[in-house]
Amino acid sequence: MTIYGHARPILESLADSDATAEVTARWAISFASRICGQEVAQLSKQESGFHFPAGRVTERQLKGVDIKDMADRMQKLAPDTWTLLDVLVAADSHVNYRRGWSWQNTHKTKNQQSRTMVTAGAGAVKDVGGSDNEDDDSIYWQSIDDLPFFGTEEENHYGRADTKAPERFDDLLKIKKVTCLSVLMQSTNRRCNALQSLVGIFLHSCGAPETVRELFAHMGLSISTTSINKTIKTLSHEAENQIRTTGQSLLTLYGFDNLDINLKHSTPSLEKSQDTLTHLTTATMVPLQHGITRDDLNCAETVWKSSVSNPDTGQSRSSISLDQLLSIHREDDSTPHPSGLSARRQRFNAWKYLSDLINYGPEYFHQFRGKLNDAKVKPEVVDAIPVTKTAQVPMRAMDIKPSTPAEIGDALNVMADQAGVGDGKQN
């Protein structure tokens, strides 16, 4: 075997020897730095997908920013740098071990308390002889329980409470690694600012002062205030165009509601009191689904002719009873259902009960999920309406208090003007 086959033991010997340890360590650090630098440079290129053009960010790009996806791409394109960060973000093995012990002890105590259901108060928690640092670790794990993590929706819903904390801790470390790499990438290439754009827009939405925005920008965690303002202007124009496009399709629903905000900008006193409650109107558009066309909505005249509120209609209108509605889809009693239940509504109610119990009940029933689609359990489909995801197009808030018919009319006129429909000069 050649010397290349013994490269690892040779390097380990050089690192363990007092005579060559320092030289070997310096060479290893130099070599690792060069590798990590190349990986960061590769990540900062446009083809890596982390470039957001300043002032031209779209809503689709923002919605496409996903920390988990960023972490997977970073790990794939920069595996050595990612491994290095794995060590650096949790460098103290003693602290890591103590955190793991604290988590096990915390949830063991919780489980004991939930089983005993004693009323002894604080006396039910046994002192295990830990230090103040261990108490801090217990509080740390309890705070992690309420944080979101990268599990799937099904895992989030059915995941056990006593197994989430370590997963969330790993996910928090992953977020920190993504942040560290994003700062390095943005320092290498100013256009590599995916995470920074997201943070900048978040600071704007929170109403953060300009000094805070500039601080985050100088630390490499956000884009500059000027870039934030350009991005907000671009997103505002995009939102206006989307509102007009949706409104002018004439295939959308409108909804509005009042919004009261208490702006405590001064201290009230007996000599000087003022109302700090601001009344606004918020609105949204809900595009119609299921292939509805304008011709389908061209029924106002027919509905008005048969309306009980129409005074011009002299003919009497017969009402429809509940029994008539129930007879729209008659059942075929000649063929018994495999479940043994006679009425269709009984079969549906039984299936719905089982569905809720299996999906949302105790963990024991989760094993029966595959049986919900069994022909003997699942009710038959009569005239199913396809399930679609309801989209919303938020409209600009209005400085109108919708408390009187006139003010409601003003709000409707502003909504129509935003949507680009109707004539605002006509009543």
C-alpha cells in the first residue's frame, strides 16, 4: 500500500506529536479555511438561488423563502462549512449533556405530576439537588416547547409533547447556522440577501425605528433602510395591481369589518383628556372558485323577481319545507349499505365521529387511520363539491368608521375604487 493509503494515520501522528502538532494544526486550519471559503463563495453566486434584487422583490419570492429549504441547500452546497457550524453552535459538550439531562428530568417531573394529580402544590416537585444552572436549563427547555419547528403538519399535530423539545432545539440550531451562513454570504456578495430581505420586511411590518433597521443592516442581518423602502414600494404596487386584476374579473366576494386601535400617544389627565381610539375599516377580496363564470352570476333580475322583498311582484310564492329539501337526493332502500345503517345521514355522522376520534383523539386510535376509507365505513358520495383552498387578496385599510349607512357607503365606494370597478362619481 502506498503512502496515500496511510494518509489519515500519518496526519493523526503528526497532530499528536509535540514536535509537529502546532505546524500540523496551522496547516489544517489553513486548508479548512480555504475549503470553507470556496464553499461560501459558491453559495453567494446567483445560481445558488439566494439573490434577491433590491427594490424588485415580489410576493412570490418572499413566500418562497423557507428556512428548512435554505438549510437543505446550504448543507448540500457547503457540506464542510455546515459540519463546522454544527460544532461551533454547540461547542461545549458539558453544556449539551447538561441540557439533555435537564430535558429528561423536566419531562419526567411533568409526567409524574400529570399521573399523580396531587394537590400538594410545589411540594409535588422533588428537589434533585441541581444547581441554579440546572434550573435555568429547565426553564430553557420549557420555553422551547412553545416554539415552532420544521416537522410536517401531521407531525406537528400528532407529535407527542415530551418528544418535541429536542427536535425544536436542533431546529433552533439549524436556524442559527442558516443565519451565520447568510451573513457570510451577504458579506461576500451584497446581492446575496434572501434572509436579509425577509428580516428587513419583518422590521418594517413591526414598525421598528430606523436606528434599529440600520443596526441590523450593519450587522449583516438585514438590508438597508433604503432597500427596505424600495421593496415595500414594489410590493405595494404589486398588491394594487393584484387588487385591480381580481376586482375587474367581477368574480370575487368582498368582505369588510371595523378595526379599532388604541393609540396611547399621550398621558390623559383631568385637565386634558382625548380619545386615543382610532376607528378604521379593513377589507379583503375572496375570488370565487369551482369554475364560476360571469354568466353564472347574471341572475340578479331572476332572483329579484322571485324575492319576497320585491313589492312589484303580486303573485304568491309557495315556500319550500325542510322535508322537501331532504327529498332532493332520495336514497335507494333496495340495496342495503355494508355498514348496516339505514339512513345516509346516520352513516355520515358515524363516519365523522370515527374520523374525529382517530385523527384528533388519543394516540391509541391513530393506528386505525387506514380504515377510514374502508367501503364499510366511508359514506357514499352523492353530489360532492370539490375542496379548494380559499385565497384572499387583502385591500388597503380605510380611515372610515363604518357605523352609519353613509359611512358604510363611503367604505364601499373606496373598495370599488381600489378594485377599479364602477364609477366613484355616481351614487
